[in-house]
Amino acid sequence: MSQAKKKNYYDNTSERIVNVVPLGGLEQIGMNITAFEYRESIVVVDCGLAFPSTEMLGVDLVVPDITYLEENREKLKGFFITHGHEDHIGALPYVLKSLNIPVYATRLTMAIIDGKLEEHEMAGIVERHIVKYGDVVEAGDFKVEFIRSNHSIADSAMLAITSPAGTILHTGDFKIDYTPVFGTMVDLPRLAELGKKGVLALLSDSTNAIRPGFTPTERSVGETFDKAFQDYPNSRILVATFASNVDRVQQIINAATKAGRKVAIEGRSMVGIFQLAADLEYLRIPEGTLIDTESLKDYPDEKTVIIMTGSQGEAMAALSRVAAGQHKRITITPSDVVIFSSTPIPGNERAVSKVVNELSIQGATIINKETHVSGHACQEELKLIYSLVHPKYAVPVHGEYRHRMANAQIARELQIPKENVFMLNSGDVLSLSSEQARVTGSVQHGGIMVDGLGIGDVGNIVLRDRQNLSLDGIIIIAMTFQRGSGELLAGPDIVSRGFVYVRESEGLMEEARNICLQAIDYAKEDSRYVDWGRIKNQVREDLGGYFWRLMKRSPVILPIIMEVE
């Protein structure tokens, strides 16, 4: 970000202005990260990742571009985390390698973060602070208060971010659950107190803003589990859910205990978070309930329940491997009942359908109705928050455009003037004061792709090559020339991968070889010296044209030239 842009944010130095800079989480579900800047202080809320789209071939995950934060590192006071889901904490290990600043989070959230940092061998170098609800952290010109919230993971928090310009409330992901499985409901009295004192802006979760009514309580899913266990007393039951949904796991354990069943946990992420939650006493497990998957063979099927990952059809998750017959210890039988306790994340529908079909072919009974409730607020819950907080400005966040538009409509219905409702794009700089609010600039933003151990080394050009390879394959042309004279000594030899099967296309390959020879001769004509680049380009152009005219395919053509004495 240029210095000129920085100066524009504070045209009137006597006016108290706070900048809101979302670096992700606005055009998509995921990669949530927002910076708040007041003069020489910046605090950052969340640091999440996004999962790659189907076009991002070979990419493992996507983390936010933090160039803006790196250019202002001297102002950074800390990361403040609302809860422990991947789309809010998953990028921390990657970002903290560049920006080693303090991290503040509640107990369970920090335990999950600790596990990620240990995997990246960073546990000993990152400053971490566990906070409780009601704690206020002083961070430069900011004071950040953690407020009790409800979501589909325990220890979720809303954040009241106060600066000399005013208080901004960031809801994080939330719902209003009057009867949560663990803990107590969202701290509505505290929100009302903030509203009475005056809230400058509300940044609120928009994920379910298109849905009318209220989000059902998490306890309603427990009734579904109880009924399923009653309806299938002679079947083994497998339940796939999100590893981070500790309350959901608790309800499965409760139902299993009532039915006199043993519980096994399967899936790396499920086992990890389960152990964390149990150690921190966020799970209540009756003695003698748990068994390991090795011990499943020692119990009748109708006396066991398996809780596992794979509700989104992830290729390497436990349920996907079971469905494909690739799991070492668990094999599907026609008497099994499989409960999908989630709804497919947009883009995962095909993968989930594939797993369901594979399970059905093996005779399993599938249950996916009334087995999941959302962790996000519907319209009536959003209206309640707006009515309690009375913000001067509304900034819908966390969701695709249609979700945020629905949130914006709710704000306008509750008498927030249209000009005070801001539909931002990632990278926008929204400057807020008690007198006015406006978008005053933009900063660099976007997604950085992580592929294996590589971070940022896969860009649009590499993705385009991968897409081309996946569509039409590759043709490799190997040629050997004599150094100096440029005489062709061997080749061209043609190797095809993903284009045609060479042994069944001898005529095609022979003609392609002839075209290469003609291209080599043409490239060497009227030239006083041999130009290897010109030969490669001519071969690529002539052969590409031939394949397109004949087959309407455009394989990647890779000429390789070797020189010998």
C-alpha cells in the first residue's frame, strides 16, 4: 500500500477516525480476516483459510494475502480470534511465520490453535494469551472485549472493539441458542449495555441472512439421534460430522449411553479435537463408554457407534475411505446405518453424493434428515442483535454477496439509513467517525494458494497449465542436435500422456513426427545460426495447429532439445 493512500485515510487529523479493512470473508464462505486501524494501532480479527475450488487443481488450501499487514507491521498489536473453525484460524500458522504478533483467544479456541502451531513447529515462538468472557485486552489505541456467544463450536466470542472513534461490535459467526448443549446462551444483556452506550458500527455474520425465522437449538439434533438409536436397535451406527462440533459429538455420546452402546472415534482431526475437548472438560464422557476402533471386533455391531470425519465427502476422511473399501478396520455391511450430521458446504455436493452412493451400493441405510442444525443466525436473530445494539453503521460480513445483501436489507428495515449500510469488497478501507463514514481507498488483498510445502508459488499461470493438462494432456517432443552444425541426430521422439494412447494411434504419431521434421527445416531456413528457441516455437505452433484441425484438442506441447558434440 502506498504512503499516499495511507495519508488519505486521515485527511483531518483532528477527527477521530477508525478504519475497517476486510482482507477476506466477503465474497465467499471462508478466509475471514479483518483489520481495524486507528492512527498507529492495528488489531486483526480472525485469520482463516478457504478451501480450494474445483478449478484449483492440486491446491491444498488458500490463505489471505497479508501485504497490507506486512507493510504496517509496526502498528500491529495482535490477532483476536472469535472461535476455532478453520475459516477463522486455519491461516494463522502461515501468517504468523511472517507476522509474529500476539494471539488472543478463549480456552478451547487457543487449544486448537496450539495444536496447529505444534504441527508447524511454532509453538515455542508465538506469544499466546487465553482470555475469558468479559476480559478486556488493551492493544495500543484499542480495547477489545470478549463477549459470550453461541455457535457450532464451544467458546465462541463476539468482540467489542473500542477506540477513541467509538465502539465496533464484531459478531463473528453466531446464533442465539437459548438452550446450548455446553455453557450458557449469548450475553444479550451485555450487548444491550453496549447499545445504550452507543455502538459506532456492527459487523455481523450474514451466512444465514437469507433464511427467515430462528435457527433451531443444537439440542433438537439430540432428539434425532435418540430416535435413530431407537429405530435401529440391531444395527451398527456410524455418524459423520464436523470434528470441531464438540456439542454434536456430546449429543451422540449421550444418545449412545442411553442405548447402552460403546463409542469409537475415527479420523485424525476428530480424534485430535475430541482429545482436546475431553482434556479441557468440554465433553462429558461416562466411564467405560469409549473404545478404540481396534476393539470394535470385540463387541456386537448393535452395541457400537462410530463417530468419524467425512461428512463433506473429503477424499482422505475416514468415512470416504470406509465407503471406498479402503479402511483397515471398518467395513460396511448391509445392516449398517450411516448418519450424515451436516449439510454439504457449497461446492461439496458432488463429493458427498459420491460417498452416499458408495455406501448405498454396499447396502447401508442413510439418514440425513433433521440430523443437523446451523451454527449461524437466521433473520429474526439478526433483527434481535440490531435492535439491542442500535449501531450507527451496519457492515454485513461473512458470506457471499446474496447473503450480505439480505443482511443489509434487515438493517434498512430496522431504520438504519441506507447511506449508513456498507456493502464492502475485500480490500476496501472503510473510514468511520461519529460524523461520517465512507470508503477512502483500497489495499492489496486476495488469496495465496498453498500446495504441499509451497506457499504462493502456484499462481494463475500454473493453474492454467494444470487445467490444460487435465483437459487435453501433454505431448513431449524429444530431439537431439549436433552442437554447432545444428544437424538433427535423433528424433523427434514423441511421448503422449493424457492425450492419446500411442500404441493405438501409430498413424497419428507418424504424421505428427513428419510435421515436426518440416517445422525444424522451416525454422532453420535462411538462418546463419541455429536458434533453439525458434525451433521449439515452430514445432509447438505447427503441431498444435495439426492436433486442433484433426481432433479439436489442444494438448500442452513440450519440445525438449538436447545438444551433443
